[in-house]
Amino acid sequence: MQKNQKNISSFEKIAQKATQFTGSTSAFILSVGIIVIWIITGPLFNFSDTWQLVINTGTTVVTFLMVFLIQRTQNKDSRAIHLKLNELIASLKGPSNRLIDVEDLTEDELATLSKYYQLLADMAKKEKDLSVSHSIEEAVDQHKEKYF
């Protein structure tokens, strides 16, 4: 799939560039350099409250912005991973298509689903061939006499 750069908004471009830069060695070196300069200038400003306020304000603003940038990046990566997993599930014969978009379930629904898969895992531990069952229903049918 080819990226269509024409349809990317200005904000998207800025966010992508910021994400790429902030995760780079150059950004780390720049940050260390700023801290070193700030420390060196301490005696020039007699370690005043203003001198301390400059670094405190700067780091607070950067931290505030980075929280949103990191969350945006994680959301985008998470969505891409889910879409890839959905494609794999949808394209394979065997796995349940009911798990497509499972990330949209409520916490209670996810807990219920997790219990089902724990049951399946427990059944698989008793089975010599782990690929025998592909769904909860198949596993329950195959193992009725062992568990019920």
C-alpha cells in the first residue's frame, strides 16, 4: 500500500515530523545540551529563582506537549496493529471472525472472552496436538467427556 502524501493534513505532517525528531539521537543530544547550558549559566545568574523557573517552565511545557504526542502515536500504532490482526483473522480459515474488532468490547465483555480462552488453554494443555481446536465450541464438543 502506497502512502498518499497529498491527503495528509498539515497537522498530521507536523505531528509525524515531531514524533520522528523527538525519538531521535539528535533530540536527546539537544536536550542534554540545554541542561548543560542551563547548569553552566547557574553561577552567572547566582542560581536565582528566575534561573530555576526557566528550566522548570521549559520542561513542564515540553512534558505537557509530549504526553499528547506520545498518546497520538500510540493510538495510531495500536489502530494499525489491530487492523493488521483483523486482516489476518479475516483471511484465515479456522480462527473465529468474532474476534475482529474485539478491542471495541467493554471491559466486562473482554473479561468474559478471556475466561473462555482460559478454558480453551486449559483444554489445550490436556491435548497432545495443540492445533486440534479452533473455537470454544469445538473444544467443548471434543472434550465433553473429559470435562463435563
